[in-house]
Amino acid sequence: MILFILSLTTIASAVEISDYPYIFVNDGLFDAKIVVGDEAPAKDVVIGTVITTNLAKFNLTPKLGTSRVDSDIYDIRNYNAIVIGNPCVSTSAAALEGNPENCFEGLENSTGYIKVFEKDGKIQFLITGISPDDRMIAAKALAEGTLTNVDKKIYAIKTGTGSFPEMFSTASENSTTENETEENETQEYIEENQVQNSEEQKEEENKETEYSAEKTQETKKANYEAIDIDFFEEPEKKGFFARIISAIKNFFKKLFS
């Protein structure tokens, strides 16, 4: 009986990378939490999508509500889960790795890792590496079925990304400064545009004023310009007899009109 129990324990703890994804199937659905850090890089979130999308290759459908962030999880070891990140960016990853003092401990340059953890019947796959690019390459290998023959609990993949800890070690320290810098640059940009717009508006107003003054002068010139005297020629002066004859003609015109 004791040997039988021990054999069951051995079988229960024999989960390896090659057991993915069927180790997480429950009632015909893929039932494992996919967990990223609360402030994880965007690519870690994309990795979660890569994993769920590629389940179709195994004729599997993910159970609804599988995506989670660290703050949703009290203790990752109480869940069947796929954790994405390293201890620097994910508290769940840190818990699985034993909360190392150096969050890059055990991670080599330009390398992605798949690691399997088990406790009390719960299984966690950790996709880790120094950079998000390292993790993406490892995740694709797992998600696309490249590692179905890997009968190990830890598998490392050389990625060629050129990553090393110094590139990311000050990321969290600089994040606030970078945000402040971006905000300051944005504010400066807004202020510069406001000044520029104000100057352009003044310039347009000045142009409009000058144009209006020119039109006013043209109008005044048109209204008050001296009229050619040729339109008002003096009537021809007539002699005494000519005026008498003209008067007689006018008399007979009125008489017979």
C-alpha cells in the first residue's frame, strides 16, 4: 500500500514541459490562469494572447476569465497557471523563484526560459527571461508546440536578443523620471504651440488691420477724387441777335405744342 501511494506521488510530481497544454485541460477547456505583472511591459501582455491564440492548434478553447494580473492573485502556488515575467516585473514570478534578492538571478543574457513548478497538486509554468523579447521567443516555442518532446522541468532557449541585466536593472527606478520628463516635454510643447499660435494670430490680425486700412484709403480716394472737368463744359456764349431769335423760336414751339 505504501509503495502504491509513493508511486502515485511520483506520477503526480512528474509533470514536464512536454505535458503542455493538456496538463491544464479541465472538462474539455484549457483551464489555467495566465498571469502578468501589474505594471508589466506591453509585450508580456501580448505573450498571453499568443498563448491563448495558439491553443487552437491543439483543438483547445480557453476557459473564460483566464487572464489575471499579480494583484488578483494572493498566492500563485494555489492556482494552475502560466506566469509571464521575471521577478523584477512580476510578484508571481518572484514567488515561484523564491523571491531572490537579485531579481535577475539565474537568468543568462539573451536567453528565454520555460520552468515548471508544482505544489499541492497545482502546476505553474513560468515563462521568463531578462527581456520581454526573450520571454516572447520562449513563449512562442511553448505555444506553437515546439517543446512537446522536452521531458524536462526547465528549458532554456538562446534568443539572440542581446539582452543583459544592466539594460533593465534601473527600469523601475527610472520609470517615474521618464514619466515626469514626458509630461514636462508635453507641457513645453503645448506652451510653445500656444506662444506660436498667439504670435501667428497677432500677425494675422496685423495683416487684416493693414488690409482694412488700405481698403479704406482706396474707398476714400474713389469717393473724393476730383472729377474730370470735361463733363462740365461751359455753355457756348451767344450774341444779342442770336438770343432774340432763340427766344422767338421757343415762343412758337410753346404756341403750337
